[in-house]
Amino acid sequence: MQPGQMAYDRAITVFSPDGRLFQVEYAREAVKRGTTTVGLKFKDGVALIIDKRVTSRLIEPTSIEKIFQIDEHIGCATSGLVADARALVDYARITAQINRVTYNERVSVEQLVKKICDYKQNYTQFGGVRPFGTALLVAGTDAQGINLFETDPSGALMAYKAGSIGAGRNTVIEIFEEKYKENMPMNDSIILGLEALSKATEGEPNVLSVEIGVVKVKERFRKLETKEVEKFVNKLGK
């Protein structure tokens, strides 16, 4: 820690002389230490792929949940502090249902992501709270088309064609820059996502360590069954 920095990282509301909020930057570091998470748009939908990081054979892999359904047409994947992510997912679900009850229509993906980011940003400007130590990849389809958004602890958002959060982000982005193409078939995009994930984690993905969520136009968001995941993992191996 640099000399003089200590005075500025005690409270979330204090800027350093060079205009930084250290608590927000520390929250970003928590995301960088999280598991690698990947999202890709394909021809008629979006795929989310996560590495569960099963560290012990004693752990039940099914108990590790890092892909969540928010509404029929929206899902998200998380990296960072999973407990923080669950709180944000609960908020997002309530927001989506309020929109449905109030306007009798599904919330748009961008509108929901902006509300999540506004909620995150509130936790960067008041005393007695801390930023959420998690980032989300939010995927969904609506009247505006196919959407993939990334949110970070500061409350910023960015739309991507293919993106990643977590420990292996830089490696994944390099592979996507080289190999990703728009309007890829779903199977090809998932294989590419698994390939990038395996390079980032420096290990062969297996059925127990990988979770995949998919949302397609006019279809509900769903997490792939174990047998479906196994087929993709086997294809990657070949």
C-alpha cells in the first residue's frame, strides 16, 4: 500500500487527491479474484458459461450456483462474492416482477440492467455501506433484440457481443478478439466459450466444473442439463 493512501481508503465517500475511490477499486479486485465467467451472443440468442472452481472432491458441485434466472427472458452469471450477487439477483427479480405487475409487460433487458447499476452506484456514495464485490454478465432477449451487458461494482455498464469477467478475463478476451464471429450458430459459440474458459483456467473443463445458461429469441432462459453440457465438453475434447 502506498504512503498516504491509508487516509483515503477508510470510507467509501472520500476521494483521493487523484480522484479515485479506493473502496470501489478494492471491490473490482474482488471480482478479478472470482471465477472466470463468459458470455457470447450467437445467431438467435446468448450463452453464459461459468467455471464453478470445484476445489475439493468433497464438495457437491450442484450446490455451487453462479448462473441465475431473473425473468423468463433474462438470466445472469456472476463473478466475485456470490453472496453479494444473490442480493443483486433478488433485487433484479423484484424489479422485473414490479414492471410486469405495473405495466403488464416484460421489462426490457437494458432497463433492468440500468436499475441494477443504479442500485450498485448507491452503495458507492453513502457512509456505512460498502460496494458490492461482484460483477454480473446479464443476458436476455426483448423487442430491441439480443442483449449482453456487463456491470461492475461502480455501477458502470457496458454492452458486449462477447465478454468475460473474473480471473481469466484477459485471456478470454484475447481468444474472442481472434476467433469470435457475429451470427455464429449456438453450438459453435458454446464450444468457443468452453475453449476460452479452458485456456483461462489452464485446465480441461468437465461436466462437474462447468455450468451453461442459454436464452434464445421467443424462448425462456434455461440452464442446460448435465447431459447437454457433457456433449459440448466432449466435442471440445475431440
